[in-house]
Amino acid sequence: MATTNNQARVILHWLNSSRAQRVLWLMTELKVPYEIKIYHREKTAFAPPELAKIHPLGKSPVITVIPPESAGVKAEPIVLAESGFISEYLCEHWGRNSPLVPKKWRDGQEGAVGGETGAWLRYQYLMYFAEGSLMPFLVFFLVTSNLKSPQVPFFIRPISGAIANKINSVFIMPNVRKNLDLLEGYLSTPADEGDGTGYLCGDHLTAADIMLSYPLFAVRERAGDFSIDGTPLISKYPKTFKYLDRLEKEPGYQKSVDEIESLDGKFKLLPDSA
């Protein structure tokens, strides 16, 4: 792939059914010069030990940034982990003046406290919200769901299942719904007057939408588990579900999926246990 941005390039260490897909989508949108190294989950659903050779936590996404040579001096590669950090780094270097990053300052208020646009403030918040607020409850739900699975001995399962149901009903489910209430509201209310809606920060795709795609696709896949007194989630959050359909049809997302299918033979966004 042809290189740009002073010939810098990025290696994405891509793990199947992981958050790495949204990094690939973002790089596709930003036209980052990249290559992909494929890793597969083990039977335990954990990442393979090879990833720990790239970053100590051994998780994905993780990228290796290869800076360009300067005056004939080869720069040391930079290893970055965490989706939010990776996304901000990529946007900083390849996304300046890109619609994927909302305009930061209102005209004439550059650098002033309170001079930021509503779209940028919402964008920044959601970049942290995706992993800091929404995703932990989904991971917790996955853990409690395992308490009801065949992995638990059958004579203990009724007790562990009852505990899981209680935790889900009084703690996890209310918090997931509270997060969805927030997003449904954002899809109904422009971040700035006149911006329009359709995406979370306005009327077009941003990196925040890409960040939120993974946890929201996970919610949609397990929508039956998050139903409200038997009422389908789509009935309470119609804008959110239409928004997710819109995200899946984004050309950049489709292109990222096609690339993985061509490299790995198949694509599945979420692990079987997610």
C-alpha cells in the first residue's frame, strides 16, 4: 500500500472477533498506510501468547507505528494499545481537517474556556465513554452469563445462575439501559444548533461513532437478554437501532470487513461467547 504522511506506516495486530476491527475501520476512513498481522483466539477464547510479544498485556487492538527515516536515521517503532488512545493518535496524525474529528473551536473563540463547539465536546466525551462507561457493564454481563453456562458443574449451576440473575437485574441491566438512554437522547438532539442528527455528534460519521460501534453491536446481538419486562430493546431505542443499521452500511466499515474476509477467509465481529 502506498505510503503518505512522510512515509510513516502502521502495523495493526488484528485479533479475530475483537475491538481491533474498529481500528481497521478508522484507518480505512483516514486512509492510513497500514498492513495487517492476523492473530486468532485460542480455544479458551483468549488471545494467543504471540500478542504478548507485541505489548505486555497481550491484547488487541495494538498497533506498531513505523515513523519515517529522518536525515537517514531510522526511528524506533512506537507500540500503542487501547482503542481510545490508538484512535486519538491516528486522528492526530492522519485526521487533521477530517470530518471524522469535529471542529474544536467556535469562530473567534479559539483557546478560550467554553469556546469549544458542542460537537467536539460530545465527541471527546464519547471517545472515553465507549470503553469507560458502556463496555465494562457488557464485560460484566459476559462474566455473569458464564455462571449459567455448562462450564459450571450442574449441581452448582442453579445457585450460580440465581446469583447471576440477581446481579444482572439489579446492577447490570439498569446501567446498560441508562447508557442506552443517553445515546438515544444524543441521536435525538443535535450537539450544536443546526447540526442535524443521524450520527452521535452531528449529521456525519466521526471517530466517536466508530469507537462505539463495537459495544453497541454487542448490545444488539444480545438484545434479547437486555429486554425490558419482555419488551424488545428496539421498541425503546428505535433511533439507536436505526443508527446501528446505518453504521453497518458505511462504505468504510464494509471495506474493512471485505479486507478481513479476503485475508482470513471469514469475518465475525463478536466472539461466540460475547
